[in-house]
Amino acid sequence: MLARLASWRTLKSGVLLFWAAWFTIVLITNICDALKAGRVLPSGWTFSSGNWELMLKVTAVHATPVAIVGLMFLGVIAWEALAGVLFWRAWAAGGRGGLVAFVVGLSLWATFALADEVFLAYAVEAVHLRLFGLQLLSVLALRLLPE
């Protein structure tokens, strides 16, 4: 029984499950953050990411209008939703479609890293680059580990 649980297939499935759950949690906390910003949820609501305020602070370096920041934030939420759905589908399909999910996730982190450079947000760039590296390591592990 233990040997069956410890198979390479189980490890690969677990990696996909982790990223599916991770993107889902990030998505939900960002949605809650957007709802707080829109005053749908109270300001004391604690299950939120804080990313809206972070984006306002980061984009202020170029006096980016709030409406543009809002569109960017909604775009991030949509991107995270797509990544989450693709990771859940890949997990449910036993790994099929995993590469597409990783491409969507990796492109999100790459876009964040580029935006960090544009907005001189070096403090958060390291986080985005670490997430990019972890996802790249994950996709390489799924590709290179034996069945």
C-alpha cells in the first residue's frame, strides 16, 4: 500500500494538485480583495490578498490611473482563474494538459517580472521570479521523472 502511494505517478499528480489548489486560493483571495476595494466586503475582511493596495502602491511610481490599475487587477484575476482551471483539468486527466497549464502559469510570472521592471518594483520581483522558478522546476520534474 505504501509503495503504491509513493509512486512517481502519485508525486506528479500531487504537483498538479498543489498548483491547482494554490492558484485557486490565490484567485479567491484576490477576488475578495477586489470586493473589498469595491466596498462589497467590509474593510476589515481578513481573507484577502492585499494585492490591490500593493498594485496601487507599485503603479503610483508612474502615476498610473486607478482605472488602468483596476483593469490590470481584473486581468490578473482572469489569468489566475484560467491557470487554476487548467491545473484542475490536468490533475483530473492524470496529467494530460499539464503543459498548457504550466505555460499559462509561467507566462503570468514572466509578465509580473516584466511589470516589476517597468514599475521599479524590485522588492516584489524576487517573489515573482521564485514562483517562476518553482513552476519551471515543477514542469521539468513532471516531464523528466519516470512513470
